[in-house]
Amino acid sequence: MTKSYSKDIQLLLKISENQHKIIKVIKDFGCTEKDLEANEYAFDLCALYMSQIGEASKYLTDETKQYFQYFDPSVTNYFRNMIDHIYEKVNKKYLKAYIFGMIKQEAIKEVIERISFCKTHASDR
């Protein structure tokens, strides 16, 4: 896959969509940071959306990957591999922390800001 800001826009939109799906799952199931892993269905859905975020993030341009402060695409990709290949061995405590990190306002905001940046600079690359 050729990396470009135009492609980053699509990938970042997918990441943003999955961030909002995680928020919806947590709200719909009435979960909190303290009890998410106690609800197997909610946790599994959040893990699925995290996997999709990890898959999208691995194809971002290096410039976009380096832009982020509130989530690390390499860590997201690590969790994607764990979720997709050896889910039963995933440390739920660590994944839960990362799930909630992905839906913090700062993480959501920087994804949206990067979409705007990529839209402005897509023709530059």
C-alpha cells in the first residue's frame, strides 16, 4: 500500500469511527474503567475495535505516526496482533488501559486535528 496523506485521511477516519464505537459500547453496556473486563461482551467488542484501530494505524505515513502524543500506533499494532492471533493471552488489564486511553478527549482531538492537517496537505505528497 502506498502511503500518502490522502490515504491517511481514510485511515484516520476509520480510527475516529472506531474510537466512537468504543465509546458507544462502554455507554450502552454501562461499563466503567473499573469493570469493563467483567463484561465479556463489552470487552470483546472494545478489543475488536482496538484491533481495527491497530490495523489502520500500521498503514499511516511515518509523519502521521510520529505526530501523535496520546496514542502510539506501534503499541496499537502490537495489541492488534495479540487480539487477532492469541486473544486468550492478552493481558486484559493493559488492554483495558489502552482502550480508555484511545477514547480520551485528547486522543480523539488529535486524530481529528490530523485529519484536518492531511486534508490541507494531501496534494503536497
